[in-house]
Amino acid sequence: MMKYAVITGTSKGLGASIAKQLMEASYHVIGLARSENHDLATAELPGSYTHYQVNLADLSATQSTFQDIIADLQQKKLTELLLVQNAALVQPIEQAGKQEAKQLMDHVHVNLLAPMIITNLWLDAWRESGIPLIMANVTSGAAQRSVYGWNAYCSTKAGLDRFTETVALEQDELKTGHKIFLFDPSIMDTDMQGEIRSSDPSQFKDVEKFKDYKTYQNLRNTDTVANVLVEKLVAPERIKNGEYYSVKDIFR
Ligand SMILES: NC(=O)c1ccc[n+]([C@@H]2O[C@H](COP(=O)([O-])OP(=O)(O)OC[C@H]3O[C@@H](n4cnc5c(N)ncnc54)[C@H](OP(=O)(O)O)[C@@H]3O)[C@@H](O)[C@H]2O)c1
């Protein structure tokens, strides 16, 4: 029984919690981020952890890293294979007209283009394998509503939603048995929220509301949120291809 999970953005936040919980459930986890995760690398859990250091804004590095990961996995006798695309950034938080082009490029690369390229490589690599693939993409409520100062983030998350739903439609039509779905984690106590709180009201109109989320402890911890996703990932028969699954379906 060789169960593998490839997860982007495992150095901290939600991705680190998902990785740990899948390792507890005996999955061998391959994690990607720019920084390493010492806790996961040294954890004594039923599943192992292997880290690939990569900047997902660098699309050629992203492609070659995934080609290496796929070549490695193709040597193994896999019984299950999960892909969780969780890495993302919220910056630039700024009204359109005051943004730097390089920041916008990095943003779209990490949040949208890397997931598209990775999904493409992934579906191609396992075409003849007979392994039913499970692919989760982490989205945000911002995909469905416009937030002043988050024009980049709202756009890339909306793009990720539509991409995921379109790939799901294709897999249905092709009868591959692969399942790709969206997971909305709602608001969590992570560094991303810290970055949001540190923005200026001229950049982000709702900054006070987000400071209150922290003050009044409305932010969920990432272990709680990861558990909602992991319970689904370990019982893939419960996943519906193309579904939108939110932590709010469990916690109201
Ligand atoms: N926090 C919230 O309230 C909230 C709400 C809704 C949705 N989400 C979504 O939930 C997911 C996880 O967010 P989080 O709050 O856990 O964020 P986080 O604490 O900021 O962690 C982001 C992760 O993504 C990785 N990452 C960022 N840029 C990268 C790059 N250029 N190359 C490689 N890896 C990169 C980071 O690793 P390195 O920095 O080490 O590279 C880190 O492991 C994201 O998709 C986010 O949009 C979060």
C-alpha cells in the first residue's frame, strides 16, 4: 500500500497542517515551497515527508520540479495519489493603478498559472496509469465577491474556480474517473491574515474588519480546517468531481 500526496505550500499555514494530517493517515507526502519545513521533515509519523524547494512564480523551475517528482513517483507502486494545490499569495493588496507589474506577474503565476501548468503535467503523466487521480484546489470566498484592494486575488481565485470546474467537466466527458474539486477554507489564523491586517486602509478598505477577526478570535486554526479537507481526501468515494466544498459546510 503506497499512498502518496503532493501538496504545494507546505512550509507553513494550511498546507503544513494538511501535510501533517495526511502523514498521520500513512500518506507519503511530497511538499513544495520556497522554505523548508523542519517539523514535517523530522516528524515521526506513519507517513514520510520529502521537500522540494521551489519558487512557484518561476514557471520553468515549477515544470522541471514536477517532472522530477513525477519521474520519482513513476518508479513506485502507487495505490493512491493525491494532489493538493494550496500555495498562494494575497499580495499585491492595492487598488488597480498603484500596483507593480512584477508583483502582478508573480501573483498570477503562483495563484493561477502554476496550478494550470501543474494540472496539465499531472493529467498527462498518469494518463495510462489506471490510477484514479484526486486533485484539490484551495480557493477563497474572494473568488465570488469583489473586495476593494484585492483585485488580483479575486481575479486569480475566480480563475482557479473556473479552471477547476472546466477540467472537471472534461474529465466527466472523458470518463477518466479522475476527480478535481475546490476547497474553500474560509478565514484562518495564518501569516496571510497577518499580511492582510498590515495593509493600509487606502490599500484595503476592510482592514479594520480583518483586525477584529483576529481580536475576537474569529479566525479558525489551520489544523481544524485541514481536518475537514483531509477527512474528504482519505475517503475519495465521497468526493464529487467538480464540487465546491467549504469548511462552512461543516462549521457554521
Ligand atoms: N488564511 C486565510 O484566511 C485564507 C482564506 C481563504 C483562502 N485561503 C487560501 O488558503 C491557502 C493557504 O493559505 P495560508 O493562509 O495557509 O497562507 P500562508 O500561511 O501565507 O502560506 C502560504 C504557503 O504557500 C507557499 N507559497 C507562497 N508563495 C510561494 C511561491 N512563490 N513559491 C512556492 N510556495 C509559495 C508558502 O511557502 P513559502 O513562503 O515558503 O514559499 C506557504 O507554504 C491559499 O490558497 C490561500 O489563498 C486562506
